[in-house]
Amino acid sequence: IAANYQHITRKQLEFVLSNYTNASFFSLSIRRLQNDLLALDWSDSVSIERVWPDTLKITLTEKTPIAVWNDALMTAEGEIFNVGKEQTDTKLPHLKGPEQQQTDVLQIYQKLSKLLSIYGLHAAALQLRDNQAWELSLTNGIQLRLGKRDLEKRLQRFCRAYPVVFADKPEQLSSVDLRYAHGMAVQWKTK
């Protein structure tokens, strides 16, 4: 068995394989074994090869999460897995939104992150609310209310103002409402 054992344990693999101990080299259903291994939560791809006279070569690749989606993890392709389990990787961005919109939220997050990085800022979370309005959280704790449209234009307005108005006191800044056509509303933290 070739696997990196980061999230899928050897014990889990042994449990799946124990269901096949009575099968012979020829009677073992490769397809069924492959499907059973793919059913493991972190399993991304499985290849199984018979090697004459008595060996099975199993290669298992685990999924790579790029974000936390609601109460699950998400791959770069927008696939949801590890649903309902505690998500302990705090370095991953937290994305939230209505069911079946994870790829849209991920694409918007990537666009906004790219824009923020130009200005030396970093996104920690993005939420698409039920009313289709967007809220972005930065790694320094600042919340940005972006509204429903012109997200990049509004974020760019904040990014241009940030070094002049907010950079020397980011710890005092709570949130910025960017839903105004030509300005922004700032909420400062109360001491």
C-alpha cells in the first residue's frame, strides 16, 4: 500500500481490506475494493493493480483541502468532504454561503485575495449571506461589508484608503461598510 497516511490511518485501510481476506487473487473484486477505499472521507484517488503471482499494489492519494466551507472542508475543485467534523486547520480560509454555491464563493475569494495581496493585506474569511450580500474578514480582524455588486471596485477603494487612513491603527478598527457609492462607513472598537 502506497499512501501518505496524513488523515487516513493504516488502521482504517486494514479495516477495509479485512473484508477481502477470504477472496483469492483472481476472485477479488478490484472495482468493489476501489469503491470501498474511495468511500473513506479523505480519499481522493485509488489505483489497484494485480501483480502476478500474489500481490495487490494499492496507491491511495488523499484530498487536499484549500478552504473550510460551512462545517466541512473543500478541495480546489469545489468538492465538499469531512462534513460535520471539527475543522482544526485554522490556516485555511473560512468560506460560508448557501448550499451548492461553494465554487462561486471560492472564485470570488480567490479574486479578492489576489487584489488584497497587491496592497499587503490578506483575507481570512468570506461569507455570501442569504440575501446575496458579501462580507470579507481580513487576517488582522477587520470586517468588510461589500454588498451585492461591484465587489472588486469597493474593495479597491478600501485598499487605496487603508495605508492613508487605517494602517497606523488597524487594531482599533472593527468594520468598514463599503456599500456606499462614493465612501465608506467605519466602525471603531470601543475600549
